[in-house]
Amino acid sequence: MNQSYLITGTPSSLMTSLVTKLLDQGNRVTILLDEGAEGFHAPEGLDTGLTLIQNNPRSPLPAKTYFLSLESEEQKLDHAIHFYYPGTKGRTLTELDSGTIDRFIDSGIKGFLFPLRETLTVLQGQKSGSLTLVCVGGVDQVLPPLEAGVFGAVQEIGRSLFTLYQNERISLRGIHGASDLGDAQIEEYILQAITEDSPKTRYRWNRYTGKTGIFGLRK
């Protein structure tokens, strides 16, 4: 297929599986990974086409560096996918000190917004491409306070972007995957949604429960 993908967000087995599939199809994939992040494992034998960039969630520079490299090579970004997995384990609010709260919110919100801002700027300039927000879990779970705060921010920022960019010549969508679904099911839906680019899935959060058929997967 030879398209370019930018992958950001929470490392996971789903991210590993999706990246492996994209590389196997002949695409070029760049991943922004936070220093020390666990959960993603580079696929063996598929190094060609894969670029890993160390990310600092509190800084926009890693994303800016990636897009500057695209510009210098006269390439464009076809698709960006951001993964978010809300944590299900954490302390109660009264157990948290102010420093922990500050660091968590700082990295959680900035780590989400910085790559999105750079991505949307480039897609707008190209007048093409897509951005897909993937959130696994959260909707059907009771989350700890800090995780709940970032989860809520992700949802509302997504809804804001879907409204404000719906008249642009780019595709935006959000996908909610149920926490009890397997990676293969969510991966298939993500790729199907991007490939088909149906108006029914654009500019909204789509809740995926495991049913078959893209038109039956809306919230």
C-alpha cells in the first residue's frame, strides 16, 4: 500500500499488532514512544519502513521534528492514529499528593494535545489525510480519579475537534473499543474504518462492541 502512518499514544499489544499488520502491507510507520514506555515490541523481520522516535509527553519537539523530516523529504502523512488506554488501577484522591497530581495531568494532557496539534496542522496544510483517536476501555468502567480526569479530557477534546474540523478536507474519527474485546477485533475495525472512510464514522465517537459490519458499530 505504501502509505505513511504516524502512531502515538499508549503502547500496547494492540499497537504492536496493528503496526506489524501495516508494515506487512508495505506501509511506512513512525511511532512516537515515551522514554521508558512498555507495551510495544518492534516486530521482528519488519524493520524496513519502521521508525521509532523517543517522545517527551511534555514537549511538542518530537512531533515537530518528525513533521520537519517529512517536509524535507517531500513526503506527506496519510494517516495518524492515537491510542489511549485509561488506567484502571490508581489511588483515591485523598491518597494523592499535589506533585503527583500535577505531573500526571501535565503529561497526560500535554502528551495528548501536542502530537494532535502538529498532526492537524500538517493535515490541514496538505488538505488530505486522516486522524483516528482510539480509546480502549473507560466507557464501561469506573476509573480512579486522575485516570478519569484525563479520560474525560480525551473524550471532550475529541468531540471538540470533530465539530471544529468537520468542514476541513481531512477525515477525523474516534473509536471506543470495549475493554473486553481482543486486539484482533479492534485492529480489524480500525483498519476497516480508515480504509472505507465512511461518512457514518467521521467526526464522531464510534463505540465498537464487536458486532460485524461497519454500519452496525456506531454508538
